[in-house]
Amino acid sequence: MEHKITLHAGLLAITGMMTACVSLEHAAPPVALLPTANGMASAKLALGRELYITKCAKCHLVEPVKDYSATEWSKIMPEMAEKSKLNAAETEAVTDYVAAALRLADRPL
């Protein structure tokens, strides 16, 4: 009986990790999937995504980028950048990443 409980707990943990990965990919799309515009460098977008995932997750769950409009993000970013203590270059990287992720969300299927 104890072996079955341990097995079920292990399976639940693995399932939870797999679900978390899928959720993260959904919330913060990988840079390889993003459409680029205005000569945005993939390294800058990668930095933006990394900051979005790590800095935002310190205070709350990683919100799906597409849950907010560009207008809403323009109001969210200054406050969140200040709270996260992002410098100007980091703020720009996250802003560019969010803009690229929004363009991905706007693509027709």
C-alpha cells in the first residue's frame, strides 16, 4: 500500500512539472516562436523573456502575455519595472519581448 502511495505521489509530481512547463510556454512563448520586427535581436528578446519569467515570478505567477492588451501593458510595465528594480535596458528588453509575444498572439491560426 505504501509503495502505491509513493508511486502515485511521484506520478502527480511529474504531471505537475509537465503541466507547469506547458503553462510557462503558453504564458511566455519561447523566443524561437516570436515574430521579430524593427530589427529586434533575438538575444534581446531572450533576455526580455528571461527577466519576464524570473523577475515577475518573484512576486506572482507568470501572467500570460496575451491576457493584456498593448495599452494595458504600457500601463503595467512602468510600475512592474520599478517594483522589480529593472534598469532601463532590462525594461526595454521586457517591453520588446512582450510586444513580440503580443504579435504572436495576434497571428491567425
